[in-house]
Amino acid sequence: DFRIEKCKTKVYPDELPNTSVVIVFHNEAWSTLLRTVYSVINRSPHYLLSEVILVDDASERDFLKLTLENYVKNLEVPVKIIRMEERSGLIRARLRGAAASKGQVITFLDAHCECTVGWLEPLLARIKEDRKTVVCPIIDVISDDTFEYMAGSDMTYGGFNWKLNFRWYPVPQREMDRRKGDRTLPVRTPTMAGGLFSIDRNYFEEIGTYDAGMDIWGGENLEMSFRIWQCGGSLEIVTCSHVGHVFRKATPYTFPGGTGHVINKNNRRLAEVWMDEFKDFFYIISPGVVKVDYGDVSVRKTLRENLKCKPFSWYLENIYPDSQIPRRYYSLGEIRNVETNQCLDNMGRKENEKVGIFNCHGMGGNQVFSYTADKEIRTDDLCLDVSRLNGPVIMLKCHHMRGNQLWEYDAERLTLRHVNSNQCLDEPSEEDKMVPTMQDCSGSRSQQWLLRNMTLGA
Ligand code: UDP
Ligand code: MN
């Protein structure tokens, strides 16, 4: 039982909607799959379980065929196995499972989870309160070495970076304040990890299920997150519900067509349909993706219109103001030195390293920075930071606290003045030609910078 004490004594209504549990898998191991199924059966009140549906996404392992079929016949809760005719990916497999399910709520789980004591009631109770709330448990970590269970944190929530990678970030103060410090209350989260969540069946249909044009894996979690928020629903982490998940280092499956290609395609569909002009952040930092064919998204765009969904700017402003993508910004593109004609370049883009300077290549990627309305100079989640007089200029995680990450751009003098030190960003010194320096502001050409706005033809 991994709940905090206050959760253990919470009382939920007797009349809760029941749920189907849909578990899709491709080449899952026997032990982890059965651990998932047994934990669902053993840790859920059976009157709340409509059925368990296993969707086999064309696995190649023999024991997942007849052996599995015979095994699940003897379990206490009906377990149905559906087979995809061909490898389809988790998105279309989940759609198939959802279509076959009968419960009032659909609960999706990965095939390598462990549901813990009391996991289900708080999820269903929240949906009963508000059927347009999509709920996730706290996802605890099951070690992929020892398979031991380790409680996760209720202090992180879901976000994403410019490359559209899902990331966990600390729950911001505004959300703590909204819950008045009550850790048993759900956390409103900008995005979900995607593998584990419950949703009212009818709402799942109304809101447009999944984008069936997405393949294999990736992007569908952000697609659903943006869609829920922009189209009038909400997404929450119900902190009294704990489910463990094996975070594995390698996948037991291939990505037909190549991992990069599949994920880029899915992410392009997501960006094109939901992100409006903010898709530029994604395209500029990973310029290769604009060449990827993403198929036809007109059906999804129509869905967005029919549901009268709000723009992405609304989402950034109201749901995710601490996003890595700034809601308002002055520039997005290269930062070029007038004297040397070289560009800021974060080279290997590593945290805690000096920002570099290099010949401008105009290709985005490592040479993309945004000067934001909050006066940070950032690339993705890293900000230019100076903590001592005369530098160095380091790339640090953006903290939104101004402090050492506050820069004043003078559009006439073209200077970038670091407010705390009152010094200006300058060209490299003789000793190290690879990094810019901080100097007293002098008005010299070496302290002049052009902040360019770049767009990549999509
Ligand atoms: N999955 C699937 N078909 C695929 C890829 C994945 O059915 O082509 C299943 C997989 O077995 C798992 C779920 O989808 O149950 C999520 O995939 P995975 O666990 O690999 O994603 P991760 O948790 O690593 O993000
Ligand atoms: Mn998984």
C-alpha cells in the first residue's frame, strides 16, 4: 500500500461507474503481463470490474497464443483476448480494445504494471464527479533489474519539451496553492505519460478517441492531452491512486519503418493539428522532421473544429504557463554576433555547460534560441545563466525566477545586457574562441547581436 495516510482513510461513494481494463501488448514477457492482470484482479473490487481485455498486437512469442488463452480461462474475472491481424501499434490496438469493451469507464494500462491497494476507487470516483475529467494514477517505478516496487512522487506532473518529448516536471507553486496543500486532491496536469489512465466511455467517443493515423508508439499521449484541455475537458493525476510501471531500457519490439521515422510522423500529426503557430518550436529545433510525410490530418482538423476547441495559445496561457514553449516571445531563431558574424550554439546541448559560439549554419537545431517576453534566452528547457562577474555563460535549466537568467535586449544598440551583473554579452576572448564572454558594456560592435526570427517551410 503506497498511499499516504490521508488517502487510506478517504471514503468513496458506493455507487461508482464500473470499468473495463484494456491492456495492449506486443511481445510482452509472461511474468510482467500476468503480474499486471493479477494485480488488477486482486486489488480491485470485482463489482467495479466489467472485464479485462487483452489486445495482442500481433506478438510473435508462442506462449502469448494458446498458453495464454488457456491460462486466463481460470481467472476470477472475465478476461477476453483480442488479436490484431497485423502489427498495428498501441494506438490502433487500444482503439480495438476500447471498441470491444462494455464498462462505463475504460481504464488503459501498459502490459507491465502493478496496481496497488485502493488504486481504482479514487479514479472512478473522480470520473463520477466530473465525466469530462481524464484521470491518471501516480505512476510508481518498478525496477527493470529487480522488479521491486518503488513509490514515486506526488510532486511531479507531466510536461513536454520543444522536441515534444514527454517529461516530468515539479508541480508548480500555483497548483500547490490551488489544492491548499491537500496532497490527497488531484493535480491538474498539462500532459499525461499515456500508458495508464481512465476515461468515461462516452467522453472517450465524444472527444475523438485517438488519432488512428498514428503508428506503433509515440505522440499519442500529448495528442490526447492537448485535445482534452483544448476541447473543454481536464486531465488530472489522482494522487491517492498508485500503479507501478516497469520503465524499461530497451523495447522488446521493432518500429517498422524506423523508430525515428515513426515518432516524427506521429509528432508531426500532433503538431499540425493542435499546436498552431507554436509548432515552429518543434520544427526549428528538430529541422529533419519537416521532411517527414505525415499523411492526411483533415479528419482530425475537422474534429477540432466540430468540438470548437481552443487555440494552443490558450492552453499555454491557462493550463501550462510554466511550459518550455513560451507563450509570448520576441524571437525564435539564431542569435548572431555583428562583429564576428558567428552564432550562439549550444553544441551538444548539455545542462551545466558553457554556451558555445560557432559559424552560423542557418539550419536551426543547436543554433536556435528564443528571447522570451519573460526576458530569458532559452533553447528548449535550458536558459543562458551567468552567476559571476565576467562570466562564464552557462546553460542551466530555466527556473522562471528571473535572477541570473534575466537579460535585457536593447533593440537599438543591439546589446544583450545581463541584468544582475549589468554586463553585456560579448565575443569570445583570445583564450577560448569557442565561447562568448561577459564584459562591461562598451557599445563595441562585438557586443552587438542580431536576434533573428526563423521559420522553416512546413
Ligand atoms: N505496444 C503495442 N504495440 C506496439 C508497441 C507497444 O501493443 O507496437 C504496447 C506495449 O506492449 C505496452 C504499451 O503498448 O503494453 C506501451 O508501450 P511501451 O510500454 O513499450 O511504452 P513505454 O512505457 O516504454 O512508453
Ligand atoms: Mn510501458
